Amino acid sequence: MTVKVVTDSTFDIPVELAQELGISVIPLYVVFGDKSYRDGVDISKDEFYDMLIHGSVHPSTSVPSPQDFAETYNKIADETNEIISIHLTSKESGTYNSALLGSQLVEKKCRIEVIDSATLSVGCGLLVIAAAQEARSGATLEQVAEVVRQSIPRTHILILLDTLKYVIRGGRLSKTRGLLGTALRVRPLLTIRDGELVQTGVARTKAKAEDRLYEFATGFARVKDIAVTYTTIHDEAKSLADRIQTAFPEAPLYITRVGATLGTHAGPGAMGIAIRES
């Protein structure tokens, strides 16, 4: 039987691609006041960003329950006896631990490998794509998992925020760093280091910030695939993607929009890039 791939809604890869590759997506939750929405199911990205920017209540987020995972695993177990489940870094979310607990609740006979991607957004997305492509080639669960594990240290991400306001509200960075960025009126750059989100630099203008993203991408000699993601600035993301594609014409490049869960923390005007080295 073919290995089936599961991930969560923070992997930020286009829905159409996920469907094409047979990837099952378990949504996280975004909460506005007393109203809870499943990311990508109950609220569209346009609706979410409109509420985020213009609404009077800042949203919070929560992870799927172990039962959410168990229900999905049980359903997939009707089709296969091997599942790989890949999720955003456990140092920034409880999703991975919830998936582990969910795998222990599965009633049907099925091997489930739960992997901490040690990254997030399209960084995790590139790992999920790699797993799905390997599974489609007929690889075993062990072989698919090995491809993912080998790719984790070769997958890199850089995120540009237009402001630190939203990531501070979400408790993802200290207010001290946030106040510094606000005072200097700079655009912060974040990366993942040892599974944790850290500020790695700043840029004083949007043009310089986008140049930093381009320099980050072109700093790798051998690139397997690339993903560019954004919250509200599609044209800027497309322009950056076009520049990068020129540098790596043979590498698959995906352009996608950040979902509600990570968008809660990134805020409007954010953009990111992930590179998986070959």
C-alpha cells in the first residue's frame, strides 16, 4: 500500500497541490473573541486578513486536539497501513505533541511515523511535498521518513515582517526586541534556529528587505526546490519569485499565501522564503 502523508494547516502550500499529491491536512484553529474557525476550512484567507486588519479583536490560535488527529488517522487507515505525519516545530507549537498523542489513539492497525519538521510555514511545506513525492514513487514508510529527516537540516527559511506588532501579540518574540524594531522603524527578518523562531536582522526599507530575501535564496549553490509565501502582498511576492526563478531556472518554485494560523502572528505585509538544498 502507498504511504499516506498528513500535515497541518501551517504548511502553507497551495491547496490544489496538496490535493494533487494526496496530502491530508489537519487544520489548526484561529479564534476571534468567542468564535473559533478551522484554518482553511471555516474561514478563507481573504476573510481572515480582513478581520485581522480591520477587526477590533486580535485573534488567538490553538492546536488540533489528539482526537482530531486520531479521527484523521483512522479514516486514512482504511486506505493504507503506513502514515507519515509531518508538523511544524514543536518548540513553537503543541501540534506535534498532539499528533503524537493522536497516533496512540488510533484503533486500526496502521504504522504512524510522526515527525517534527523543526521549521514552519513553507519550510515544513517543502518537506511535506518531498515526502508525498517519495511516497508516490512507491517508497516504504522508512524510506519516506529518511528522506524527510535528511532534508530537515538542508531546509532553510527567512521571514520578513512589516512590523513586529503581531508576532509580539502572539507571544512569539520578546517585547524588548519588538520595541527596538518599532523605535527604529525597521522591518525585522526572522529565521528558525534549532527549531526556534529568532530575529536574525533588520532592513530599513521594503526594497532592502526584499533584496535580503533574494540574497538569502541565491546564497545556496545547489537548490532542490523553493517556496515563496506572503500574507497580503501578492505582487511583491510574485516579483521576488520571478527574480529567484531566474537564478534557479531548473528548480521547482511555489508561490503561496500564509494561512490564518501563522498569519495571526506574521500580520499584513509579511513575506517569506524557504529553500531546500539538494
